[in-house]
Amino acid sequence: MASKGWAIAAAIIIIIIIIGVVAYYMSTRPGPVTTTTSTSSPTTSSTSTTSSSSSPSPTTSAAPSKPVLTGNFEKDVIAIGKYLESKGIHTVKFTVWATGDPNSVMRMYGLYEAAYRINKIWEENGINVKIVMSKFWESSFKKLYDEFLSAVPQGTNGDFFVNSYIYIANLASQGYILDINSYVEKYWNSVFKDFYTPLMEAAKYKGHYYAVPQDTEARPIYVRKDVAACMGWDISNLAQLVKEGKFTWHDMYKKAEEAVSKGCAKWGLIHRKGSAHPDLVQFIFAYGGKLYDPNTGKLVFDVPAIYKWFATEYAFAQHKLLPKDMMSWDWAQQIHPTVVNNCKGSPTGCTLFFIGGTWHWTEWQTKAYYYDPSTGKRRPLTPEEEVKKFYYMLFPAGDSGDKPVTLSQPFMWMIAENAGKDNPNYDQLKDVYHELAFLMIVKASDPEINAIHSVISGHVPVRKAAAALLKNETWINDLINMKINLSPEVKKAIEPIVKKTASKINIEFLANVSYMLDYTHLAPSHPQYPKLAGYFADAINKVLMGSMTPKDAVNYLIQKIKADPDLSKAVEIVGSIPTNWSFP
Amino acid sequence: MKIRKTSLLFFLGPALFVVALFYIIPLFLSVYISFTPMVDWNVNRYLTQFVGLQNYERLFHIVMYDPDMRAVIMTTVVFVLVTLVINVFGGLLLALATYFMDEKMSAAYQGLWLLPRMTPIAVYSLLWYYFFHSSGIGVLNSILLKLHLINHPIALGLDPKYLPWGAWFIIIFVNGLVGVSYGMIIFYSAFKSIPRELIIAARVDGASTTRIIRHILLPLTKWHFTFVTVWQMFSLLMTYAQTFLLVEWRVVDSTWGQTWALYVFRTAFTTTKDQGLAAAASTFLSIIGIILGIIALKALGYEKMILEPKGDI
């Protein structure tokens, strides 16, 4: 018995010691802003352009005063460089965390190019400071967001975070990203005035800028021309009919049914997998619904529009025009091959319609989704082949009287609240590191960098000067021939993509889809929206699988919202299931 | 006596330290977090804020009103019970089979069953993702289609026709295949530690294999049986990794494939990132685990097994 008592006593003492150590560590532990842990997980790759020591060294000249942004880029860069040099800093390390389709690499390399250009200014002015960049790429934007959330408290996050604007609200409310309002104001006239207003608005949270737009896009419906021809359907004026609201989702259904019944395609419609945001929530807008009420600041659960969305997809799936297990399809193995190829043994495409995005246009030119029957091998499509295969149009209106839509999910440059954390004297110099990070974003937003990104990734420019470059024949030819003035590293990284995608056809495509932005909607930037969007995905999966009727799915979501105290406070449920409406 | 106490501390100390560091403290931390409003891993903001029982009230509200929670509870009960039976009795059967095999053959056979445990979780789950995939690219579907047993691919884990059993079958199958090897190893080692003379003597007396199993092997491995049962029960209550990936990749229905442990994980890491709520759900699961553990130990006669021998040794 005595030995048992001793063992228990020993255990208690050990636990107390450990708790004491943990408590001491927690009480003395600096916040995320002061953490200096380097980004070791997830692994990052860094450039090797550093040529100077990063250890602080004493300075002999009179120290310049702490810089304050003026709105004059070169002046600000020089002032920051001189100040850092005076503090003995010769190397500044930054890491960018970015995400997207395989062609959107300029979300990382835009900042590499910015670093290169700033380094050049410093070099020309005899300032011995260099920016060294590292990068981390994750193909899923949601996964990158999850990783960023858990990394910030540990101080292992990237200094720059390039992701969808929908996360701004949550990241800003948690204090994870920097309020750059005062910086943006300084550069308003010289830079941000040129940006499209709705995109700048999307970069705000509670009236303050927390981000800078990097790109945007439209989500066209792609139509396989060969399938339409097989049906004997003349689609030459279809985009116009959609634009005028004369071709609705009811007509989409009829055409999809016709394509399948005539044996011209296996499927009538294919769309994204996994999540409902952003592609599928377009249905809510197409049926005249809304997701957010700016007057109340609340999310809106628009019952009639959501019911109509579910009923539309239910009809497609139940009549085998859309795969029931669409939400679990594999992008590379199933979705893209189904869209770009012909079905086995068929002379025409596998699907009539595809709810896609502008970036797919160039993705199909760089990824080997197309099965070439002449060689028996997979390869990317050429721009010419794409023109031959695909027609594109807006997301049609739900009912007659509704309007066609598209949905944009602008990507944003964001600066982590602890940006610069991996550099010496962070506590004293953090404001300077933050200013430098902002200036890098300013440089990465150069029209040329933005335009290159648009051409190679099929995204729409965020500023007028970049859009103008896409109409500049000389500039286009320079890009095609890679005569653009870029750092050797960035040039090398993007050259293979440029070779495949920089073509006049693609630039024409961007010009052709740009009108869609007049019809665009943005999903709400609300802290609770990602949660609601997650519930939408579960519900639509059940509807497609047939385990819930549209009515059951709407009621299921209402129950889910009401069961969650936080969500029920943030969401306003409006309207009721329409009784005198049916689909198709 | 003093030397005995010092020796006890000396030998038990390191183990106690490890147990405290990796088991007791995380448990206390989890309970502590359940009393904070922690979301989005914002440790610096929320760790010192105290919200009392708010997370438990929210959890209760969700359990009462969320349409998926009934399925979560049912899935947890079915998953733990069925997989436990498979893991314990499957492990026992495999151990018996390999015990009576030739040594080399036995090692190879055990190695084969250990493969799922040795394969990284993501790779193992990916294998079953492609096996159970709901379309023609799924291995199971392509086999059934080739054999003309089905005309169209079936979505076993998703199609309402097969729910909830289709989803349950997949998660039980995938987890059972991993868990069964644990019982096999423990029981096999236990059988091997029984003096060989006992078996030989029984054989000489004409005992059949069944009798040897019933009267020698099983009675002498009661302790191991109790250990495997209780350990596996705890493991199954807490496990989520393979199931998470299958649900996330949408091979299994997100409602009927979600156990309580997976609900905790998704709440903390993926869906709502509400660590306060997840910690409350996790604490609840720990309490259930402790109660079930005590019941299982009582039912399996643990107290009798640890009684000191009545006679002198």
C-alpha cells in the first residue's frame, strides 16, 4: 500500500513540475508577432540570391530616421533600405504562401519579381540590403487557409498569404492579417485608383483595407460545339440569348436532355466536385436570390432561391443528365477528361455543358487531360483545338425574368500580422518590415506582372492599366517571345507556361469574357460564410445522390443553421418554399 | 523500505514522466480549452478567456437539434461495437491459425496481415478510396461490372439505397483490417509464452486442437483478451484518420460516415475550426470512454485477475 502511495505521490509531483514548466512557458511566451521560428513545416523552398550576412553589424554613419510611407514608391523603398542598413540588416527574408490552379504561379512569382525589382533599386542606390524570398504552394485554397490558421499562432506561417477574399473577414477579425488601410491611402492616387472599384471593396473588412486584389475571374458555362452540332442545335447566338435572359436553366435542362436522348453526349451537365462555393452558389443569384444583406450585416438564407437551386440539380441528377456522385468525382481523373474528351467510342464530347471558370481555358492547354486518339497518349489541348471544341457563355438566368450571372472570387495579396518575423530585431523593426511587405505588394501589382498572370492563367486583370496591356500588340508579341523584362528566376519559372499559353487566341478569350464581369456577384466576406458554404456542400451532395429531396435538403439546412447558436445569430432565413413553381 | 521507495521512483519515474507529458497534460489541456471560446487556433487571444459551461451548452443544443447528430451517435455505436468484435475475435482467430502453422508460413501470413498497419494512413486510405470509388474508376465497381453482376457503378458509401449500412460497411471494413493485426500479434505472443510442455502433454493424452484451444490456450490468455478488448475499444472510440479521409474525399457519406471522434476532429480542424466546442465534445467522449472502460474491465473480471495469489509462491 505504501509503495502505491509513493508512486501516486511521485506522479503528482511530476505532473505539477510539468504543468509549472508549461505555465511558465505560456506566461513568458511572446505573441505570434514576436515569434522568430522559421517556416519549417510546411516545407518551403527559398531562392539563393542572398549575398550578404543577415547578422546585425554596427553602423558608422548617422542613422536615418524611421521611414514613413509617402506614396512615392522609389523614395519609400530607398528610405526603408537605408534605415534597415543603418540598423545592420543586410538580408530581409520573406515567405509567400499561395494557392491555385497550376498556371497561377505568378501569385508567388509576382512577389519574387517585386523583390528583384526592389533589390535592384537598392543596388543602384548603393544600399547593401537584399530581399530573399521563399515560397510554399498548395493547390487547394481551402487547405492553405486551414494551414495558415493553425500556423499563425505558432509563428510558422508565410509572411504573404495569397488566397480568396472570402477569408479576409475571418482573418481580419482574428487579427491574423495586417490592416493596411493607412498604407493603401498613401498609394491611392499613384496605384490603387486604377484598380476596379468592386474588387477594392472586396478587399475591405469593416471599412478598412486588409488586402490588395491580385486577380479575378468569371465562371463561364462551356458548351461543347461538337455535341451541339450533333444535336442540330445552332448555338451561334446563344451567348446573346443568355445575356438577354431568354435562355434559362429550364432551357439548359431541355437541351441537356436532348443531347443525352439523341446519343450525342453521355452527360448533359458536369460541374465541380467537393464544395458548393463558389461555382454552385451561382444558382442562388441566378434564381434572383441573395446571400448577404448589407443593411443588417447578416448572411441570408434565401429559401426560394436555394430550393430552386436544389430542385434544378435534383432534376438533372435524377434524369441521369448529371452524375449523382458528381461531388466525389476526381478533378484530374474524371472531371477534366470528361469535359475535354469524347466518350469512349463516340465521335462527340462526353458532356454538353460544363460549369467552369476562365482559368480552365489555359489549364487545359498545360495539363495533359486530352487523350489524343492519333497517338494514343494524353496531352494538353492547343488553343486552336479549344476554339474548335468550346463555346462559352454566362451562367443563365434561373427562371424567365431573372438575370444571367457569373461569380468572381477575387484572389488577394494579404500580409500576415507577423510579417517579417524571421528577420533580426523584429520587435524594433516590425513596422518597417510591414511597410516593406506592403511595398512588395505594390510592386507585384505592376500592370505588367498582373497582365502576365492574366494571360498565362486565364484570369481577368484587376486594374485598368493591366487590361490595357492586353490590347497592346507590341507588348503581347514581347510576351509571346519572352522579351519581357523579368528577373532570370521568374523568367525561367514561367517560360514553359508562357510557351503553351501566351497566344493571341487566349488574349482574345480574355477580351471575350471580360463583359461577364458586368454580371458578376461576389459571395459574402463574412466570418460565418465558410461554415454555411460547407453545409451547402453537404446538402447538395445529398440532393444529387437522391438521399434528400430539394424540400428535405432546405429543411435540413434550416435545422443545421438553427442548431448552431453562432450561425443562427449570423444568418437571416427569408422566404418560403415556392408552391407554384416546378422544374424543368 | 527506503531503498524500495527510491528504486520505485527511479524505475517508475521516466515512465510516469512520459505518461504525464503525453497523456495526462493533453487531457487536462483539452478539458481546459473546453472552458474557453477558442476558435481558429487563436491561442493568444482566447487561451485566458473563460466562458464557463458555454461550450457544453452549445454542444447539448447541437446534439438536441442538429439533424446529423443522431446519425453521428448511431454511427459511433455501430462502428465501435462491430469493429471491436471483428478486431478482437478476428485477431484471436488469426493468432490461433498462425499458432498452429509452420513457423515460416506463420511469419509470412502475419506479415501479410500487418501490411495495412505498416502502410502510411494516407496511402492506405487512398487505396480504399479507389477501391470503393462510386464511379467506373472504382476497383470494386469495375470488377462487378466485368462480372456482369451490376449494370451501372454503385455508390456503396453514398447512395441512399445502401445507407447507412453501405457507409458503415466501408468504414468498419477499412478500420477492421488495420485493427485485426493488433489482436493477432498480442494473442499470438501470449500463446507462444505458454509452456510448450502443456500442449505436448495434452496432445499425448489425445486432446484435439479444439480442446487444446478451449482448455489451455484461451483460459491462459484471459488477461490478454481483456487488454486487447479494452485497448481496442478506446482506440476505436478515438480513431478518425482513415474515416476522415474517406469522408473528405466523398467516398463515404459525410453524415453516416461520421463518428463522434471524427466530429471532434472536423469541428476543431476543418468545418468550423471551433476548438472550444471540439474540446467539450472531446471531454464528453473521454468521459464515455472511461465509463465504458470500467464497465468492460468489470465484465471481463479484471478484479479477479489482479488478486494476489492465495497461497505462497
